[in-house]
Amino acid sequence: MSLKDWERDVLNRQRNIVFPDTILNEGRFYRNIASGRTIFTLGQKVSVVLTLAFFITVNAVHLAESFGWLLSQNRFNKMDLWPSLGSLIWLLFWVLLSVKVLFPPKRKRKVRGGYRTRR
């Protein structure tokens, strides 16, 4: 990649004013986290844990409230489960994303070969 291409890429990533660019940047953000190759600092890991704790709390309260509402009804309708499923899906998304952040895969060190390598 030439310097000119790199500069154009940086400028395009920073625009964030046009709808497609915002979606591209957000998709790139989540793809980088999900890839497991991103290295996070301690502060970033702490913020991910706090975000996860918030979402677990909100989703747990929502699930308890919706199940309580279902138990208080005399009838059972399958359509009443959709809000609970949506909450559960968001909870699983954040748990899986934070597991990727907190426990990245072990990296193998690259051993460079060369004329000083013993065999």
C-alpha cells in the first residue's frame, strides 16, 4: 500500500458524517474485535467488563420482568416470548464479544529464519 493510498484510507475512515461510512466504520470495529487479533489495554478491558455488567443487568431484569408477566397471565402465547428472545440475543452477543476481548487466543511467536539460525 502506497503512502497516498494509506492517507486516503485514513481520511475516509475519519469522515463519519455520511451514513454508509458510519456503518462501514462500525462494522470494521466489531470485525476487529471478533477477529481476536486486537490487543487491548487494561483500561479498555475494564470498560468492556463494565459494559458487559451493564448489559447483563439490564437484560436479566428484562428477562425476569417478561417471565414474571408471562407467569401472571392465565394464557400462554408464543408471541409473548419475542421480547425475551431479543433481550437474550443481545445478552449473548455482548457476552461472546467480551469473551473475545478478555480471553484472546494465544499467539505463536514468529521465528524468523536467516543465516544465523541454528538447525
